Amino acid sequence: MDNPDFEAIVNLYYGDLYRFAYSLAKNPDDACDLTQQCFAIYAEKGHQVREKEKIKSWLFTTLYRDFLRQHERGKRMVSSEDTLEEIPETATESRAEREFEHTELLAALQSLNESHRSILTLFYLDQCSYKEIAEILDIPIGTTMSRLSRAKDLLRKKLEATTGGIKPDPDSSHNQSK
């Protein structure tokens, strides 16, 4: 291992990368494999990242490209089970209400196509900026912004249709100018 900060990098980004991988793969085992593969690649090639502030984008880009590569080869990435990742408790509602809302939100998110799901995951769950998302997905920043807007609208409509109106606040205190 050439990179002395490898363990710190894993500790810092594992959760975010796993959530992103899970949103792509829709399967906890495949998400774990993608995340571990990403860190294996980082262990081998991480020394090529010259600026420490670019490590996060490099990791997400690497994971995303690996997913696309596997997906193109026909590797089965979609689970026949609809297992959902549990979201930590943060609200003051009852635990049962929160779990129901989380389940509905994740189900709605998982029902979106991969391009919408990945951009929402990067923006909300991994708190990436527009610029970081554009770099990770290798798309122009304008495309990032319009795709994110469409994805928010689609998610909102799905939630309204399936839950009777649970609406995420798409503009809630997320810092878009990181």
C-alpha cells in the first residue's frame, strides 16, 4: 500500500461510497463489492491523485465507472429482493412513522432509473456539490443541474402518488456551492 493515509480515507468515505453503490446496484452484496473494489483500486492507484481535496471525487468517479463497466458486461446488479438500507434516526417523530417514511422514500428512490437515482444519491445522501457531481458522472454542470431538477420532480411525484403526500424538501439547507 503506497498511500499512508489509506485507512483514514476508507474511514472517511466508506459510508458515502456504500450508499452511492447501493443506490446504483440496489443490492447490499453488490454495493459492498463495488465499494471494496473502489478502495482496492484506490490502494493501487491512489497515489496518482495529486490534490487531497480531489480524493472524494476520484473515489466516486471510480466507483461509478466500475458500476457502468460491470453493468455493460451484463453483470446482474439488480436484486430480486427489495431490501432497503436503514437511514439513521434524526427527526422527532415516532420511530414507526420515521421507518415508514424512510421505507417509502427509499422505495421511491429505488424505483427511479439509474441516472436519476445516482444524481439524487450524490446530491442528498453524499452531499456532493454540482461541480463534484458533474465530475463524478462526467457530464457538464448544466446537465447536472437540469438532471437533478428533473430527478427531484420525479421523486416528488412518486412520493405524492405512493404515500399520499410525503414530500422531501429538495432545497433543504444543502450547500450547493461547496
